[in-house]
Amino acid sequence: MHTRYHLPAGCSDQRLLLAVAGSQKQINMIGTLSLDLTSWILLTDLVIRFSFSLRIIMRKRAASISFAWLTIILLLPFVGAVTYLLFGENRLGERRASRLLKGRPILKQWATSLREIPAVDWQAVNPECRPLNQQIFTTTGMPTMPGNQLELIDTAELFFSRLITDIDRAHFNCSLEFYIFNEGGGVDAVIEALIRAQERGVTCRLLLDSIGSKPFLRSQSANRLRKAGVEIREALPAGLIRALFIRIDLRNHRKIVVIDNEIAYTGSQNLVDPKFFRQDEQVGEWVDAMVRLTGPVVELLAAGFLFDWLLERRQWPTRLKKMIGIQPVSAAGDALVQLVPSGPGYGESSIHDFLLTAIYAARHELVLTTPYFVPDNAILAALRSAAQRGVEVTIIVPETNDSRLVHYASRANFTTLSQAGIRIMFFSGGLLHTKTITVDNDFCLFGSVNLDMRSFWLNFEMTLVIYDQVFTNTLRSLQQAYLHRSHQLDLAVFNNRPYRQQLLENIALLIGPLL
């Protein structure tokens, strides 16, 4: 079949042939360029995947974390690499990392010197406590402090009441460090108490996470506090430009209050009133607990707050004790308490490792409460091992979670745990946010750490290890109250859940190490 060309008037055959040849040449050039561009894209993609995979392998992190990132890098061209750059490594920023690197040994040296002060009678407690104390001291430098009095606060109303009373009685300073500070209800009364304290000459300071407290930091209430003289600092400032240089999901998840360096609070509750906080998420009111402390351990909490404060003020904490004005706190009770700070720069796996030790220490009973249950294989193996050697293991989690990914990833492990003899209990009275572990009614762990990879590896957290039967039994009673508002997982019913749900759980489990 021949193609007919209609020549314009005055156009010669030779000119037509030249035009056709030119067009064909252009087509060939475009095709060649398109092929070259495709080849370069494919080659670039291969180089990126290989380079990032090699980097992940050489960092020698936990296998579950490495495999999760390898999956993202290999399955998502370019997007996986960008995601890894933003969230794959614990990049604190060069200046912050330098300050933390120089300041940590000073805090550790100061804390270590306190070990000479207390005389701990380890014969009066569970023999399993002493190795745990030694492990924590070796990794963090924090000694066990005797002579403390602890008050468990199990409702938000009681927390606000006690906190406001203590602020109104303050003479020198009020220091508050929280992940979330949210207006409304009891929090508004705390704001007014801080303004009153500042007006009578008390130094008031707020250290709030940049992302967790973002709405409040830009609120009229925050402006009122600043105008009254309350100093407010953002912990780990975040933003689009900073995301190019630091990992923005490294967050300060601690909850600390120190008043006059004599009274302290810590635990799981953010400075929020659950009646006014995230009511549109259909998970019910958040359920938390705090502990009010007096005694020598308050000195350590005060130092922890000031260390974080100095980091955010870009000061070198080289004269920590002199700058802080900390002084020893007199004994107020009989409880042995060890403070465990954790996070990037505090030892990559310290919190994870001592949790394993606590679980393996159980001989009779182990009860855990956590809102986010996405442990790694080592924690899962420790829990199964405890159940297999006859320990009664109970895990209490909220029936409805505010994170869908965590909801699915958690449930992916429930069958294996239940088959090992572990009770999985679903709390139906709201979003259970309390983080507790009681071991044999002898000692307990209480603080801000969730049983997930984020708390283990990414967040700055604070945990109390309390070697005291009286307080442990009080905390165990609170756990029992949670159990009364929970129902146990029915394994037969659970195993008949739809295939689609099981698929979603297993997919979520693949990225569980990154949650």
C-alpha cells in the first residue's frame, strides 16, 4: 500500500522528500531520548535501592526494623528512599546531638555520685530487684534512691486538684514538661494557677513538645502565660525546613512536674482534661494515672527536667548542679525508686533491655497495661516464656484505639500470645492510656513508655522502677479496677474473624517495627 502525498502548489518532489526525512529523523530522536530517559530513571532507581539497602544492612539494627525498612525501600520506588531519609534514622541535628553528647556524661557523672549517699537494704526486697537495679545503673548511671513517698493518682480530677494545690503553695519554682498541653476543663485552672504563682514571684517554666503541643503553643492562653512572665520553650522544634536535616518524629514524650525541687509528678497523663480532649475520635475519654513523689528521687527528676530545658535553650550543661541550684531532698518515706530516662543518646536499647529483664524476673504474676502494644520478637518471646514457665501473664489494652495501624498490628500477635496461655483483656471504659507493669506484687514499672518500637527507640521517655511492695500492691489494685471494666479475648471467636481483617493485621505487622 502506497501513501499518497498531496503537494502544495509550487512544492517540488525533492523538497517533500527532505521534509518527510526530517520529520522521521525528529521522531527517531524523540524515541531515542525517551528511551534514554527511561533507562536513566531505571538505573537511578536501582542505584538508590541498592545504596539505601546497603546502608540499612550496615547499621546493624534489630532485624525486624531492618526488614521493615528494606520492604519499604524495595517496594516503593523513590518514595521509599524519601521516606527513609525523613524517618529512617535517628537524626537529632548536628548541634543538638553535640550538646547531648557533651551533656550526657556530666548528668551521668553527677547521678553516679549520688550512689554514695543512699544506703539501700536489698535484703528486704525481691532478690530479682538487685540485678535490675545494677543493669539500669550501668546503662544510665541513675542509682536507686531510698526514702521516698509515693501517692498514686488514678483520675484526671484528682491530678488537677493536687497539682493546683501544690502550685498555689509553691515558693520558688514550678517546672512542667509535657508532650501534650491542651486547653479546656481542668487545664484552664492549671493555667490560672501558674499565672498566680508567677505574679507572686515564683519562677514558672513550661517545656512542651513542638508537635504534641503545637495548637497550644500558638494559642491565646500561651500568650497570656508569656505576658505574665511564664517562660515557654518548644522541645524538639519541628518544621518543613528542619525535616531536611533532622528526623521530625523524634519526640519528647515525657510527663514531668517539679515544684520547689521538693515535689514531683510523673506518669502517663498529658496536661489535658479527658472530658475536653479528642472527643471526636470515638474512643471515649482517655484513662491515665500519675504518681506524686516526695523524697530524694525528686532531685533526679529536677535534674532531668533542667537537662532537657538547657538543651532547648542551647546551653552547654557543663555546670549542671550549680546552674540548677539542686540540693539533696530529705527522706519522706520508705520506698526505693530508680529513675530511668531513655531516648536517642541515652543508649540505643537501654529501655528495651531492662524491660526484658523485668519480664524474665517474673515468677508468679505479670500484669501489663499499655495503649499501644506493638512489641518486637524479643519482648514477645519473653512474654511467652513467662507464661510457659507458669507465670500468670495478663495484658490489658484498650478495646478501641486512636491509631488504626496500631490497632491492626497489635491484634496480629494475639493468637500466638493466647495460645501460650496469656490473657488478653480489652478495656471498654475509654482509651486506656496508663503504662504500667507489676511483677509478682513485689516491684513495678510506671511512666510514659508504651510497649512499642517508638517508645523503645525514638521517643524521649521517663520511667520509674519502684522496688516497693506497698506501692506495687496499690498499683496492682488499679490494674484490677481496669480488669473489672474489661473482657477477655475469646480465641475461638477471634480466629473466625474475616480474612480481610487478618490480611490487614499482617500487613500492619510488617511495618509494626516502625510504628
